[in-house]
Amino acid sequence: MKLRILDRWRRRAAPGQLELALPPRATAAPPRSDPATAFLERLRGLGLRRIEHCTLTNNRATMVSFSGPALRVHRAFVDASPEMLRAVVGFVNGRGAVRREARRVLRTFEAPQPAGDDARPRRMPASHPDDARLVEKLRAAHGELNAARFGGALGTVTIRVSRRMRSRLGHYSPGLRSEPEIAIARRHARRDGWTSVVETLVHEMVHQWQHENGRPIAHDPDFRRKCREVGIPWHAKRKAEPRASRP
């Protein structure tokens, strides 16, 4: 399952108000014994501010959303790691780089696989046929980098070129209802050149290393140490986008 967090500016919203998936208007606060209230208290213990009401949902498309004093979170977060809960807090409280980093961590969260028909494996989008040569080049690079920088310890993983990714250069998905994969943005490959793409690929391979070794998939100190070990900066780098001209 791929986490989808949508940043949308609400009409007539207060300046600086970020809203995700436009959750409904908050209702009266639930009883203190409600699991959502207990979860909210845990988040407040980690520093959450401004949120007065919390709703636990089963919405797998939008896992975390907030508007004003109301927070909506998929109920699987109740059992999430402290690292993931701190990401929820950072996403709500933070701005700029803090919120971007929290969003990155939240996108790695995988809710438990549902029972019944919903548990059937999900087929991930395939690369466009015109990107087949780039996919093969990335597969070959993954094998070479695995041997040279990870001692051959990583497993084989699906490599996909995405034509939909706009704000991200690459992404590693551990997969519960699909196979683990590394996706690389096609526009990144076309715009930034092969050297930059290789650096992004190694970045996602570090996340693969985290997953395969039972570590949280996050930009934590363990991640930064491994990035230094394999010879890349831990933070993603982008070239500046050309500013659109005004009519």
C-alpha cells in the first residue's frame, strides 16, 4: 500500500493553514475513555500542539489529515512505533524542512494487511514501455551498487520508473500487499542526469537496507550513518526548478 498524503489549500483558509484531504468539520470531543482520546494524549506527550480532537479512521488512502483543531489518523497508528508517532507530531507541528521530513517518514508507514478479499495482493503500476531501457539500466546499477557498497547483502527488488512522481525523486516501498520496490521519477532521470539518479537510487537502497534488517524506515541517525558509509549525503538534493514566467 502506498501512502497518499495530499496537500491542498482550502478556500478561505487562514494564512499558512495546511490541510490534508480536507477532513470533515470536528464534532464534540469524545469521552476520555475513547481510544482516540488516549491516542491523542500520547501524541500530546510527544509535543503535539493545537489539536483538540482526534478521530481514528480506516481510510487507507489518506492515512493522516488535520484541519484546525481536528486530527484524523488511520487506527493502525495506535500500534505504530515511537518514531512514527513523532513523525505525526512533526507533520502537524512543523513547517518547512521539519514537515517535509515528517511526511517522508509517514509515507513509509504500512497499515496491517486486511483480512478477506481486501488482503489479495495488489498489482503495482508498471513502468511505461518507453522506459524499458531506463528500467534495465537501473536494475543493472542496483546489482552493481549492491555488490560495491552493500557487500551484496541486499535482496533483489522490483525497479520501476514512475511518470506520476512530481515532488519526489525516488521512493522505496517495503510492500505488504505488493512486492517491495524502488521507484525512480522519470522527470528526475530526464532533468538531473545519471549521476544524480544513481545517488537517489543508493538513497532508496539504504531504505531497503533498513527494511531488510528490521529497522524503521526513517531518516534517523542510523540512516545517516549508513548513508555516510555508502558514500552519499543523507538528504535528497534537487536542482532548482525554473520559475514560471507571468503573462
